[in-house]
Amino acid sequence: MKGLFVIDMLKDFLNKDGALYCGDASLKIIPFIKGRIDEFHKNGDLVVFICDSHDEDDSEFEMFPKHCVRGTEGAEIIEGLTVKKKDIIVKKTRYSAFYNTDLDKILKDQELSEVHVVGVCTSICVMDTVGDLRNRDLRVIVYKKGVADFDKKAHQFSLERMEKIYGAKII
């Protein structure tokens, strides 16, 4: 079975006044991601929304501005992306969606063998999650039109690393 991972499409990253806005490039990927979600829903495939969700005093805020604090509007999925009842929401506290989450159990329970990935930020949460997916020997497809970053160089580097080092298919 295949699944779609929608990473950190949250208000603090995608709204221009968000705490850690990923830049105008991030806004351009929204229609593509919406289309992928709709296609996966139509085909009956799994959609997993992976969402940054921090405590008020999270140590990550030593490196980045306070963002996606649990229970705040900034931690909510942006308008326009359809979340259905059967979709899974995974709340994470670090870059990789696997760190201190039950994502391994979800992968096993859903018998996923292929994961398609979209979201932000390419050089942080997307790349770290893709690396962990590949470490689990899953086939991974990352959509260039479906990922963005606030740093163009880091974005490009991350796409190349995911393809050349992790073995993800970048299309």
C-alpha cells in the first residue's frame, strides 16, 4: 500500500504572519499538495498529516523562533487542505516525524511499502523524515512541486541529498 505524508503544512509556516514563515515559495506548493491529497483520498490511499507540535518551553526554540506551540492557531493545518476522518495526524516535536511518535506502528499497521512526501521545510523536517523512511527500506517519492524551504540553497542541497544519498525518487 502507498501513503502520502503531508509534512508541516501549518499556519506558522505558511501564513505570511506565521512565526516561522517559509517564504513565498511555500505558498506556490499549496495547490499541488491539495491535488495530491485529493488524488490519494479518491484512490482510497492513506494520507498522513505530520504536524509540528511543541510545548511552550521546547528547547528547539533556542535555535528557531517559537512556533507551532500545541493548542495555538499557528499549529493548525492551513485552510484549503482537506483532512478526512480516516486520515492520520501525527504530532511531532522534532525534525523527523519518527522521533518520539508512533509512526513506526502506523507504517506496520497500514502495511505501507511506498511513501509519497510533500511539505515544508525541505532542508529540515522533509529531509530528516525521508532519511528515516529510507532507513526503514521504504520506497520514497518526493515531489519537487510539493516541497519548499525558506533557504533556496538548502532546498536544492536537500533534494540532491535525498536522491543521491538516501535513494529517494525525486520527481
